[in-house]
Amino acid sequence: MRNIIIGTAGHIDHGKTTVVKGLTGKDTDTLPEEKARGMTIDLGFAFFTLSNGRKAGIVDVPGHEKFIKNMTAGVTGIDIILFVIACDDGIKPQTLEHADIIKILGVRNGLILLTKRDLVDEARATEVKKDVRELFKNSYLENSVILEISDKDIQSFEKLKEVLEKEILKIEESKDDIRDFRMDIDRVFSVKGFGTVVTGTSKNSKISVGDTMMIYPQQKEVKIKGIENHGNKVETLEAGNRCALNINIDSKEIKRGNIIAKKDSLIISNRIDCVFTLLKRSSNFKNNQRVRINIGTEELIGRVKIFLQDEIASGDKKFVQIELEKESVFSVGDVGIVRSFSPINTIGGVKIINIPEERKKRKDLKYLERLEILSSKNKHKKIENLVLNSKDVFVDKGSISLFLGEKITETEMKDSPNTEKVSEDIYVNTIKLENLKNEILEYVEQYHQKYPLSVGVKRSELKNRFFENYSIKVYNIALEYFRKKDIIEISEEYIFKKGFRIKLNKEQKKMKEDIFSLYKKSGFIPQQIEDIRKIFEDRNLFSEIHSYMLYNSFIIGLGEKNFMLRGFFAESEKKIKEYLEENGKITLAEARDLFKVSRKSILLILEKLDENGVTKRIDEYRVLK
């Protein structure tokens, strides 16, 4: 069972750090300026052990409006929120903003803590409770437990622990391995003797010492040298835990906002398609406004293009494409906080549903239909849409998972009218596939017409022409698919139309007989092709028929430019093998005498036998291999 991550939220000076200290005994205000100013500027971390031995980590986040981006970094990945409201102050501006942020980031479990209870009377406490219930009406905290807390009442913290344990039992364990490991980095520092350490909350799946991960967006591979969880060294850590990773990279090369994740599990882009939800208390949002976006532990700046509409009404949600001012790294499904550029206020939230390669027109209805599918919960439809809209005909399972934002099971990869499975992890767009099939067939047919005596197109030529951007693995899968569909035939390195057979006319047959006759007269003496070619007047026809005879094994090539009849070569192999079976080894001179040919001729034959794995040369003689 994994540990639990608890987060704090609430207005500045309402007692969040005091609550953490009361639960854990640790003061999370560690920076000198925090001590001097009496407020939390950066994230603080602590943990305590529950009665059942389970550990609960606490992220103490800053409440001041100027440090909201640090607050959202801390809230990323938490399970339960402690929403702090001071009894003397009551609901304040940042109380509202934090409530919105927690909701946007998807936290669905929490407690409401009324701190500084000792400073007010019963009437004031009752009034604040009433205000709080009204504030969280119809929200995720509507039915949350409200506890009164005082730093002068130790029992109030014991009660908090007791209630927390009950609430934690209600939290459903998330399924591991739906997505690859990811950790949004919230701190980077160096430890003498160990090197660089990065911290954050582990997500999606476990991580182990020795794993190779990648720092994004730099795309630098790192090795996990060590893992700590709340001060304890571990070999493996499940998702949903506070995590400190010791990695082999200079700390100057990374910073908060970067992400450590599995290679090829995230997408780098300066453009994201999102569902943008505007808060009810925000003014209508107009197209092309500049905004600040907090996703994970990074703050980004960009402009929001609203699809179809010119504005978003308060409390409404619309599809948008956000053009960012710099590239960052994303996963489909990421959620973020949207804040106005200036003055800085939280105005809404976004959820990434697609990471496009190019800018789209705001009035593109067909694209809007696609976004509707990608924002739905119908996983099968989303997979189908990704296959159909891929620039590639053949789409591998990994690419689909990447743009879906999660891993895919076999049952989810079903065929549809427009998609088809062609191998264990390759799917195709059948519409594009039909077009590709027709293009390949046309090309092969034209090749047959142009070179009627050639067996077909070389595999390498077809790869370069139609599959340049695909791996050899995908290319071979495609060829096998077309072969099974009786579209093409494959013979060694050649591809030809199904049913194609070379038919020689009278002139071609005569050329074949003449070439055959010349090689027959040569016997065991290989002939250079140029010497043979000179004999014939129609040299183009000679070349065509000679290639035809070579492919169909009437003749055998020895070396680069020498040939002999297959029958004579087979006889030479038989004689050499018989000699070696009786004598054990044969020298070049002995082989030459065996066939009564020149040294050059027998050397070509022996080297071909070596090449074919029949014989093996040892010093100055050969033996059977």
C-alpha cells in the first residue's frame, strides 16, 4: 500500500504551517526570508506515521497571492487537502483562489480546518462555519468534516489525526501502470558525496534504483542512483509517494518545472489543445488573450485561441488551442491553472486533450468534431481517431499511447470500419492504406512494363520510395500484410505483382539459349560477363536475359563479375566434398589439378564454396565446414 500525500491550502497567515507542525512536529518554514517575513514562500515538506504504520506526507504550500505558482506546484499529485481558514479572519481573497485551484487540479478529498479557534468566541466560530458551508456548497468539499484547531489545544491535533485516518481509508488506490512513471520536479539541490537530488511526487507507476529515465524538456537520459521516501532509502517506490531521486546529472542543468519520466512518454511542444473552464467569478474571457498557465511545477505564458466562439462566458467551458511562448513538455490528460497575465488572478483551468503538430483555424468544424471525441470518455473512439488522424498509415501502439496519454490494453485496440490491426502492435488507417496499396501496385505494374524481364522491384527501392519514414520492422510488417492480401508476391530481395511471371518471346528465348551454350562450353572455367557481352550485338537484350538467368539460377555468380552454369558449379561442389571426405583437406594446387583449370578459376570456385558455408579456409588449405 502506497503512502498518502496531504496538501494544505488557504489564505496567508491562516495557520497552514502551524497545522503541519502540530501533526508532524516539523517547522516547514525553512528559508531565512520565510522566517524573517513570517510566511511560507516556497514549498515545505514533512511526514508523520499513522496508527496503522502507513506514512502520510504533507506538502505545505504558500498562501500569498504572489506565490500561487509555487502553491500549484505543491498541490500537483496530492490525495487529500487540508483547507485552512482562520476563525478570526474568515474567508479571504486567497481562500477563494485556493478553493478554485484545488478544484481545477482534481483533488476530490479533503477536510476543512478552522484555525486560531482560541482567538474567537462561539458566536464567531458558528458564523465562520456558516460562511464556509456556503462557500463550498455544491463543491467537492460540500460535505467535508469541519474541525476546529488551536495551537494551544494539543487534543485538537490528535482529533485531526484520528479524522484524517478515517478519511484516508476512503481514498481509492489508483491503478499503477496505466501511465509511465513521471515526477514533476519541485526542488533541485546537490548533496556532497552523492550529487544531484530532485524531489517531487511520484506518479503513475513505480520507479526503482538502476532505472534509466529522461529529463524533459532537455531530453537528457539519467540513471536513478538512489531513492528516498521521507528520509528512508528504498530500492523501489510506488506511485503516489513523496520522492527524492539521486541522479547522475549536474544540478545546474535542471530546474523546477522540469519533469523526470520514461523515455518517449511525453511530448515536447509549444501548442496544446485544451478544454478551458472559466471560473464563475471570472469575467468573460475574450479570444487571443495572453495568460499564465501553471501545469505540473512549471509556469508558462501563452495566448488562448477559442474555437468557434469569440469569448467564453463566466462559468462556461470551451475548446481552445493555446500558443505558448516557449516549448515545454506535456502529456495528454495534464491539468493546469490559468491566470490572467496582468493583473495576476486565477481565472480558470485547462485539461489537455490533444497536442497538435500545427496551428488550426478557429472555425474548423471538422477539427472541433475531433476534439469532441478526444475529450470524451470513449477510449475506443479516441484510439480510432488517433489512428485515422495520424500522418502515418502504419501507427504503432506506443505512438497511440503517447498521444492518448495512457497505455493501451489489447482489448482496447479493436478494429473499426476505418482501422485495422496488422500486427501485434501496429494499426493502420484503412482509408490511407487503400491509397498506399494502389500507389504501390501502380508503381510495380509500371516497373513490370518497363522491365518485363526483371523479376520485380528491389525491396530497398520500394522502401525508399514509399516507406522512407518507417522503420525496417514496420516496412516488413507492411510487405507481409500486402502479401497475405494477395496484392504482391515476395521472392528474396524482389517484390512483384501477384501472378506475375516472366514470359520470353522467340528472340529472348534464342538469346537465353546462346548464353547458355557459351557457359556450357566454358565448363568449370568461370567467365567474366564483359567478355561474354562483347560477343553479342544486342547488348541491352543480353543484359536483360543474363539478369533473368542469374535470378532464376541458370547461372551462378562468383566474385563480382564472374559467372558459370549452375550445373557445373554443383558438380564442382560435389567433387570437392568427395575429395575432402576422403582426404580431410585440399590445397589450391590440388583443387586446380582436380579440375584441370587455372589457379584464378579454381580460386573463384573455392571462395564461393567458402561463402556458401561448404568449406572453410585454414592457412593454405581448406576443410569441410
